[in-house]
Amino acid sequence: MSNPSYRIAPSLLSADFARLGAEVTDVVASGADWLHFDVMDNHYVPNLTIGPLVCEAIRPVTQAPIDVHLMVEPVDALVPMFAKAGANIITFHPEASRHVDRTLQLIRDNGCQAGLVFNPATPLNWLDHVMDKIDLIMLMSVNPGFGGQQFIPETLAKLGAARARLDAYERQTGRRILLEIDGGVKPANIAEIAAAGADTFVAGSAVFGARRAEDPHGYDTVIAAMRTALAAV
Ligand code: DX5
Ligand code: ZN
């Protein structure tokens, strides 16, 4: 049995954009819990992807939560646009916002769940004074900008530190903050990532790379393999 406290969030960055609606439907039918939506601006990161128009286009296609990962600078103007386009969760990188507390509040005021994203070299102390405005945190296990990179092993220790912070916060307040991991996640390493403390798993190339002509059910296979690995943690 899969542990219901784990979420798998395929990253649309690795989907076939020529058939995006069908990709969304298929990956959700294969057991995806969330859809991870990577927004890159060729400024905060050296790549350019998709914006609110594409979010709006996929919104009617699925009930699954859309998890918008903003790799943009500045951040604030895009928050209401994505909220209007149907985002459920919006995360951003604290270095990319002049006023982190204000941006978190802006996300919640627009009716979405709010989160901070930590690059491999970004310290967790950005959390110190804003925990009450956070619904989830996401650790990058690659440097942001591209799919298909290798998981950076140091992230396991950082996950442990993040887990300890969030558990201490939950003991104090009774409120649970989710801990998401993004980059290089696949069936072969998801169990150790979960054991280190993550509860929500972004996977782009591992999921969308799994469907080929010889395996039309590749998404089912790879998501099931991830759940099997998680069930053994
Ligand atoms: C990287 C993105 C990730 C990416 C993950 O900047 O934030 O969400 O799509 O892709 P994989 O799973 O291939 O590392
Ligand atoms: Zn991402």
C-alpha cells in the first residue's frame, strides 16, 4: 500500500508540450497527486518556459493541484496572475524577492498555499521569521533551470535538517508544513530521499521519460515503482 502522506508531483517541464493536455490527463490517470509547473524567466535562471496562459489552459483538464514553482525575479507581479490562472500552490526562491514576508502573504491573500524554495547553496535560515506564513518548503536537489540533472547527495543532510525544523514547529503549533524535493528524483533514489525527510516528490524526466513506443504504460509503471519504493521506507 502506498503511504497516503506521500505525494508524487510529475514536472511538466519534461512533458511533450505539443500534446500537453493529454500528458496532464495521462499522468494524473497514472497516479500523479500534484502537477509541478516550472516557471523560468531567463533572468533568475538561464532558461525560459511557461507562464500563466499555459496554467490557465491546463486548469480545466484536471482536478489535480497545480504546484507552481516560480524561478523568476522579481516575483510579486506573477502571483495574482497564476492565482487567477488556477494555481493551487505557489513557491518562490527567497533570494528573488525583495520582501519575502510580503510575497508569502501575497500568495495566501490570493487564495493559494505558499512556499519557499531553497537552492542547493541557500541556507535554511530564510525560514527563521516566516514559518507561520508557510504551507510547504521545497529543497532543490539540483541547481534550478533544467530537467534531467543528477541528484546532489548533500541534499540528504539538508533534508534531515529541514525535517527536524518542521517537526519541532509541528510539535509547538500542531501545524504541519510539507517538505518537497525537486531535482533528480527517480525510483532508484526516492526511498532514501523519503527516509531523509521528504514527503512530496517532484519528478520530471523520470516520469515523462518513462513512456516510449515499447511501453505505452510507462507512466503507470514508473509511478507504481515510486510508490512501491516509498511503501518500504
Ligand atoms: C529544475 C526544475 C525541476 C525539474 C526536475 O529547475 O525545477 O522541477 O523539472 O526535473 P528532473 O526530475 O528531471 O530533475
Ligand atoms: Zn521545479
